[in-house]
Amino acid sequence: MQTSFTPEQLADPQVAESEKILRKCVHCGFCTATCPTYVTLGNELDSPRGRIYLIKDMLENSRPADAQVVKHIDRCLSCLSCTTTCPSGVDYMHLVDHARIHIENTYRRPLIDRLIRAVLAAVLPYPARFRAALRLAKLGKPFAPLIGKFDTLKPLGAMLALAPEHVPAARQTVSAAPVSAVRRGRVAILSGCAQSVLHPGINAATVRLLNRLGVEIAPVEGEGCCGALVHHMGREEQALDFARRNVDAWTRQIEAGGLDAIIITASGCGTTIKDYGHMLRLDPAYADKAARVSALAKDITEYLASLDLPRQETKGLTVAYHSACSMQHGQKITMAPKLLLKNAGFTVRDPAEGHLCCGSAGTYNILQPDISAQLKARKVRNIEATKADVIATGNIGCMTQIGSGTAIPILHTVELLDWAYGGPKPEGFAAKA
């Protein structure tokens, strides 16, 4: 793609990077076939190629975002299926990230939209606030269908509809010493934000399994939300503040006792943390530290695959494996989770159209509820067609989204692996299997 940025524009490192990305696009259109919003809506501007044209025009002319640009960029899930498909290596993730920052800085959204986004940014990344908000949301949950009938309030209706009936009690999941006499490693585990509230059992299962395998869990003070939730809303400074805090927390452990890995159990967080080196590349105080943290970040299945776990007896259970977009497209982890499950004794099935997003995508199922609902229905149909006993995935957003549309139990992959290697049967699954 030809560009015509001025030397003055290219003096901005963000613009210079986006210009290089734009130049790689050859307009082939391969991305349209695997883009969930284009497949669903059939609008060229809701495809990666269409969005690239919009972004190019906006940045090249140094103009504020307008309503049309915002509508189509907001509809992007950032699922990154297009990057997996693209034969030219277009770095769409960083291009759309830049576009979202530009939108946040130059476009004034309608009041209701601004308020909802402000609430999401002020609540979701903070576990105590999120837990309190979920308890309050239970009071409004019966009114979600009524609220959702008003176009401007649909996000609020979706937010209330997604609130769980029961909020688990807070847990402390970190154990300092491995159970096994043979020490096989020392890691930190991201406690995170939303997942720690919605399903603390995921990190608890991770700790139990790693301890039995001889892996020490280093206690980390001061880490929290990875920043993905606000990063994808274009709130750059807030996202970078989260990143810096986590880099500082993990660096203290790296320098104190060393870490073999930083374990991530929510793949959406993993994609972001592995990008810290890029996000903080222009900050001289953090560039090197952030790159070191990104290099140590590992999805739990990525790390377990390196431990050569013994093969287990057949469980007689069929697992439909849903590969989260942030896992398969963002981190390029495709085979490890399925091989671990097969080795643990489960029969694993791949649902059709596994490359398409379930519609969760961070806050997407709140901010774009209509498109999200269509994607969820499509995903659930494909999963249920496998006739599986249980669904496994590696991202809490997918678990919440898919779980709200099917009676098949859905678990984190590590919960099944913990059970297969001597842990308790996962909560919510014991009565069904």
C-alpha cells in the first residue's frame, strides 16, 4: 500500500510504525474470509482491509476520528484472526491499537457511551471494586432485558445480563513451596483482575498442579491487572501504568530469586504481557525491563508442555477444545493445550470454525452486544455439534461468554489437567461427570 505521510508526521514514532505496517498491506483480501465481523455483517468497512483504509486516511491526513471511523473500529474484536491469515505479515494488532489511541484522544463520544466506558475502566481492572459491582449488579439483573431494548442502554443491559448469580469468595492461591521433593522451577503467577473474581479456582488449580510437579510459586507483591481491558479501549496511559506496575513487581522477584517463567492463566492477559516490551519500548526507564518480562511470560499450557508430563489412563470423557483468539492468533499457541489434554487421558475434539471469535473479546460483549450475541450463537452451535461432555478453553472471557449460551460445562484447561494429575474434580463439574 502506498502512503504519503510527511517527514513531520513520521517524526512521531507511533505514526512511523503505523506507516510501515500500512505499507505491507497488498489489498489481497484474504483477511476478509476469516474476520468474524465481516463474515457476520458482510460490510467491507467491517473487515481488516476496510479498517486499514479508514485508519490510513485518518492518520495520513492528521484528522480527528469521525463517527464512521469510530463505528467500524469499535466493531473490531481485535481477535487477530486476520494476522494469522495475512500472507504479507501485516501487524494489524499494533495498527488498530494506534487507531484506538487516536480515537480516544480526538473523538468525543456520546455521553452514555463515555459514562459506560469510564465505569468499565474504573471497575473491571480492580478486583475489590469488581466484586462489589457484581454483587450490586444482581439487583439489576432482572431488568436487563428491559434496559437492553433501548439502543443507547444496550451495553448496560448486556453488563447486567453477564453478571453471575453467585460471586465466589476471594481466595489466596499462592503457595511458596513445591510438594515434590524434586525442584523443577520457580515461577510467578499473574493473579489478574476479572478472573480472580469470577473464577479464583483457575489459579488455585494452577498452583496445586505446579506444586505437585515440583515448581515453586514465588509470591509477588504489587502486581495486578495486565492493562488489556483499558488498552483495547485506547486508554494508553492507564494501560502503561498497569504495565509499569507489573514490570516493577516481577523485576523485584527476578532480581531477588530468579524466575523461570511468569505464568499467565488468562490468554487475553498473556497476549498483552508478551507485548509489554513493545508497549514500553519508548520509555527508557522501562524498555529493557519490559522486554525481559515479556520474554518470561508463558501461558500455563505453554509452560506445562515443557515439563514432559506422564501419559495418563483414558478418562472416558470427550472435551471440545475452544482455542481463544488471544491464544491461537495472539500468542500462536495451537497444539500444546490439545496435546496436554490428550496426554492426560481425554478425547479432544475441535469444533468447526475454530478460528472465529466467540464474541467475548474483553469488553466487546458489553460494548457491542448485538454482534457479540450473533458470534456466541454461532460458536455454541459448533461446539454443541461435537457432542462433547465438557468444553475446555484458556480464557475467562470465553468461559463466561460461551457458558452463558450452553448447558455443557465449560472449564479452564488447567482445571482438567489438575484433576487428571491428582487434583480434585473441578467445581461445577463434579455433578455432571
